[in-house]
Amino acid sequence: MAIRLPHTVSSKKVPKGYFAVYVGESQKRFVIPVSFLNQPLFQDLLGMSEEEFGYTHPIGGLTIPCNEDLFVDVTSRLN
């Protein structure tokens, strides 16, 4: 089974079954599978986001307040 890593997409369009998140100080945009929402490790990242921003995100999209390396490390463990 292949590991699906998050990837950046230059277009503003997000493929069906995916959603965009913004990560790190530079607000790098990643497009990840919706299936990650069910994963406990990703839910931990969502909890960090809720603590930092509540339900209002500064750039309009979901912002994850961790560095890019940590985000890629966590999401690389998800199937």
C-alpha cells in the first residue's frame, strides 16, 4: 500500500476528496485527503489549531500551528 504524503498545489482548486490546510509561519498550503480527519494523530493537530485560533482562522482556511517538518512527519504516518 502506498503512503500518501501531503502535497502543495499551486492552483486554488482542491481535488474532490481532499482539502487545503495552511502550515507553519510561512503558511505553506498543503492539500491532504479528507480521510485524515478520522485519524487520531491528525485530530491532535486539529486540537492544536483550535487552542491557537479557536474557530476563526486568520487567512480563511484551516491553519495548523506547527512547523512544516512536524506536519509532514505526522501526515506521512497516516493511511
